[in-house]
Amino acid sequence: MKLQDAVETAKSQGSLQQQLWEITQTPWKSGILPSADDLTKARASLPSSLGAEGQGFESTKQHILNDIVPAFNGSSISPHYYGFVTGGVTPAALLADNIVSAYDQNVQVHLPGHSIATDVESNALGLLLDLLQLKRAEWHNGTFTTGGSASNALGLACGREYVLRVAAETKGASIQSIGEHGFFEVMQAAGLSGVQVLSTLPHSSLVKAAGILGIGRANVINICQNNDPLKFDMERLETELAKSGKANLVAVSCGEVNTGRFATANLDEMRELRRLCDKYGAWLHVDGAFGLFARALDDSAEFNSIKKGGEGIELADSIAGDGHKILNVPYDCGFSLCRHPTEAHNVFQNANAAYLTGNGNGAASIPSPLNIGIENSRRFRALPVYASLLAYGKIGYQNMLKKQIRLARFIAGWLYDHPDYNILPEGGTKEDLINQTFMVVLFSAKKDGLNRCLSAKINETSKMFVSGSSWQGRPACRIAISNWRVDEDTDFDLVTSVLDTVAKGDNAANQQ
Ligand SMILES: *Cc1c(COP(=O)(O)O)cnc(C)c1O
């Protein structure tokens, strides 16, 4: 079924789905951000303390719909919200997510006689691998998480466990598992003084993961080339890997959040990273929160350079991905994949809790989620993924992504020619720029006066929303396109009219 048909079906079903659909359509007709009045009204409506008597279901419902909801933003519902990388929610994912809430399955232990939930979760992971063109035989190990941040933490945790075990083994030490004995004891046994994460323009959440895991934020090291902050300087990388006393994780930004570009340009570059990691016993992690989905594209020449950015990811040891961005399922959802089937268990297993081990019937091909991820009790967040993949298939997702990329490229090309704006990173021909544009457009105003308040001026229109960012010390704006509702033609008209109006307004003000 085509997406637009699905929307029509959702609208016409006289059902829960229709009610929710309508709720999600109403408040955003006027603007992407709530009005100041709506925000004030909503804040004033919040109770100062919990009453002894509840106010009841109906009154609570009215309060939420009339006071709270109007003060939400349209970030996921409007295709013109280009902040962060936000994604939307497909109709099938919305349906499934409401079923998840209604039935409230706890996906914790694989109990095949009690619920189908863990089977569905495992199946959804398999469908996702098919979409991403990763071999099930190698990659069907992983788990659903709360998002890219958690997935980065899981990937680095598995990597930390692995590299230190290898180092301890080499020393002939019997203490080898951080999960079991702790970081400090394994480091001592391995005779190491630290763990480093070597990357280029890593996402802030990867640095945060290093903080959580005791590696330390300061030990995430940028190994970029002098003239390109996203490309690995292979010589420096090898020097760091060869340092004695350090264990290393290499993290590839497969889709860098500010520019949307890729740290590796093709399979050969990933092969070289793999070779170096093997030579020095390092772990290769890919942060593919949104960039991973480049692999879902078809082989047409139009998207060739993007598809190449996702090449060779199958050579990694762990991969972090996001569900609530390009996959267009609701918050919160991400996934963590690991090529080593037992590594997550080494880190996350519950100790000796016999009642948590399932029914021991030998059907343990599906691991219990509680032993391979952070949570014990946990939401059935795989169902929206399952539903959306089944409903739209590979081609449905390719079509969503194509529209997003085409819109980003239209805007990038238009900005390239615009007298008042710079497209970033600068340099290169227009054709190169367009070929390298995925679904993020980074730009600035040429005049400093306008540039300082550019994102505010654009967002004041409430017709679209951009993130404020920076590039090489100057403020910049970022348009990130990841909503299934995007229409490349009408949205291009809207974006260019807003950007033209903002530039013209500034030129007029300067002439007065
Ligand atoms: C968004 C993002 C993350 C963090 O994901 P959350 O879902 O926000 O936790 C990590 N890495 C990259 C490249 C991202 O774009």
C-alpha cells in the first residue's frame, strides 16, 4: 500500500486510529511551534500539588487535550520541522504503538509459552537487517533500545568488554570480564593504563557513552585529517592504535549529525579501518543512527554517493541505529547490533536470578532481552518497527527516503546559487554538493548581522523550524529532513519562500 493510501485509510476508519489521527492533525494548522499564549495557558494549568481526590478521567482528558496539547510543537507531525533529526510516525507505526500501550506487554524474558512478544521482537530485528542489507547469519544479534544514545552505549560497552578480554588473555591473566570483575581489575590484569575511543566528529552521545562507561569523555579522540574534519587521518589512527598501554575502540560516524555526511566514502575505506583494528586488537563501532539507512536505497546512480557512505558497515563489530529518526516510528526507539553473539550477554546478564531465565525448554534461540540490554522490564517497542516495515516494505522506505534526499538536494542547490546564503561545507562544484547531500542541509547567511539571528528569524515565521548550529566558528543553520510526510515539490516552495523572505527583510532593513 502506498503511504498516502494508508493515510486515507487511517482517516476513514471510524476507530481509535481515526480519533488519534485527528488528534495528531489538529493543533498544528497554525504553526510549527506553539504560540506564547498557548504556552502560558498550559503552564498556568499545571497543578501545584497532588489533590487528595482525583479529578476523574473525563476532566483529566479535557485538561490534556485543551490545555497541554496546544502547547506541544509539531516536530514529528509536521514535515516542516527540520530541527535535530526528528522523523515522523508512519500510520502503521502509530497504530502499533497504541496497541503496545493498550496491551502493555513487558518484553523482558523470552517465555515462548506465555507471549509472542519476544518472537516478534526478534522477527522485527530480522526485517530491519533485511532493509539494511545486513546478513542475518552474521548480524541477527541485537536488541531494541531507547534510541541512538543507548545504542552507542551498548556498542561501546560490548567493545570495552571485548578489547580488554583480548588484552587480558594475551597477558595470560585469568581475570578477563569487566561485566564480572569490573573495569579496574581487568585493566590491572591486562597491564593497561586506559581505553581510547578514536573517531571523527563523533556525536555527542558517543562521548557521553564514554563518560557512562568509565572510559572518560576526554579519552574520545578526534583523529581527523587537517583539511576534512570527518575523514580519518589513517597515519595518526595507526599511531594511536599502536600506543602501548592503551586499548582502543574505533567509532565511525556513519552520518554525521551536523552535515549529514559520512566518515567513510566507500567499502575500501571501511576495509582499511577493519584491517587496522584487526592488526591492533581494536573494536570497530559504527554510529549509524540515521546514516545506516543509506543502505536501504536502491542502486540507482542518483543516490550512488550516499549509498557508498554506508558501504562496508558489515565489517564493523557493533552498529548503533535509531528507530525514531528515519525509520519513522515513535519515540523512543533505537537498536543495537553486534556481530559477536555473546558479547552483550557478557556485559548485561542478570546475575543468578533463576526466575528470570525463561522456562528452560531449550528454545532459547531468542535471548531474553533483559540479559543483553540495560533494562529488565521494558516496553514492546519493536512492534511499531515490525508494523511499519511490514506495511511499507523496502520500496516504501526507499520512496520515503528518496523524497527526503531530493528535497535536501533541491534546497542545497538553491542555496548554492543564492546571493545572500552560503551552503556548508564550502568548496566544490554544485554537482558535487548535490551528489553528496543526504538529508541534512547546513548553511549560513553571508552577512554577519543576519547570520547571528538567522535561525531565530526563520523559526519566528513558525512556518518551518531549523536547528541553530555552527560551522568553523560561525553560527549556522541546519535543515534535517527525515519525515515520511515530506513532499519535495511543495516543501521546496515553502522553504525557499521562507528563506527568501528572511533575506529580503534583512536587505530592506539595512537600506533604511
Ligand atoms: C541522533 C543521533 C544519536 C543519538 O540518538 P538519540 O536517539 O537522540 O539518543 C547518535 N548518533 C547520531 C549520529 C545521531 O544523529
